[in-house]
Amino acid sequence: MPGRGTLLVLLTAQTLFFAIIGLALWVLSGRPARSFVTFGSDEFVAGGLLAAVLVVLAAATFYGLPKLAEYLVRAQADNFAFLEKPLPFPAVIWVSLGAGIGEEALFRGGVQTLAGDYISAPLAIAFAAALFAVVHFAKPTVAAIIFAIGAVFGCVYWITGSLLAVMLAHALYDVFALWYVQKEMHRLRVFTAKEVSNDETITE
């Protein structure tokens, strides 16, 4: 497992790579690069409101259905192995911003936009959301949730035409989700349990 500094550098590089590919797909669709992301005050408001709705729904699920929440946390132990050494809150914010900017640039600004030029908008939204879920390499239940969230972002992007709104909503939601998952993984001693399980397997 890379150190914290190396991890943040790698995640930042991934953000830049996703953003560049997304912009390239946008330009390939015949649209001007300068219109890829716009910065209107209404877009900030839309992003903030969407993030608030997602966080409220997630919090209601996590705290209202603790058994489901525990299952979802444990199901992501392998993908979030980098959280074994807890990230400080500024790093959580940085990682979340990277995910919001890079993933939305690629999957909504790039993939969904270009696909929408050749297939119907609902299919383009579903296609981009499916790719969004696949790249997270999650277990089926978690992947289904990621697909649903991606579809929500896709619909909002289709309706508003604002990449900034979905980037902001994605990033703010991830701040809450990553903070919660990290906290719960350590409260449930997920990583300790994995180490014990591995030791037992080796002994056997």
C-alpha cells in the first residue's frame, strides 16, 4: 500500500487524466472547449442543493438502517484499503474534490455528452452510469447503488446542462460518504478483522 503522500499524488493524477479524457471527448463531439465547464451562480446553487439531498438521503440510510450500513461498509473494505491509515479531513476533502471533478468530467461531460449525439438521452445516461459503476470495481450491491447515483447525476446534467453542478454535488456528497465510511471501518475494526482472517488462512 503506497504512503499517504504517494496516494494523494496518484489520485490527483487520476483526476487530471479523467478530466483530460472527458474534455477530449467533449471536443471530439464538435463542442468548443471553452463551454465544457461554465460558472454561473445558479449552477453553484443547483450543485449545493443536489448535494444536500444526497447527503440527507445517505445519512437517513446509514443511521436509520444500521445493518444495511454495516454491510455496505464491509463490502467496500477491499476498495478502500487505503483508509487503513485514516486520512485527515483536509485529505478527505481533496480526494472528494478529485473524484467529483475527474469522474464527472469523464462520465457526464465526456461519455454521456458524446453518446447522447448517437443514442437517446436515457440510454446515454444509463451507458455513462454503467461505466461509472464498472470503474469502481465494487461488489454487485454497491455497484447498483453507484449506478443509481451516476444516473441521478446524469439526469441532472441532462436537465441543467451544467457540469459544474454535478461536479460540486458529487464532491460534496463524497466528503460526507468518505468521512462516514472511514469512521465506520475503524469503528467496526474492518481492517483488523481482515488481518486476522488472512493469518488464519495462512495457518491453515
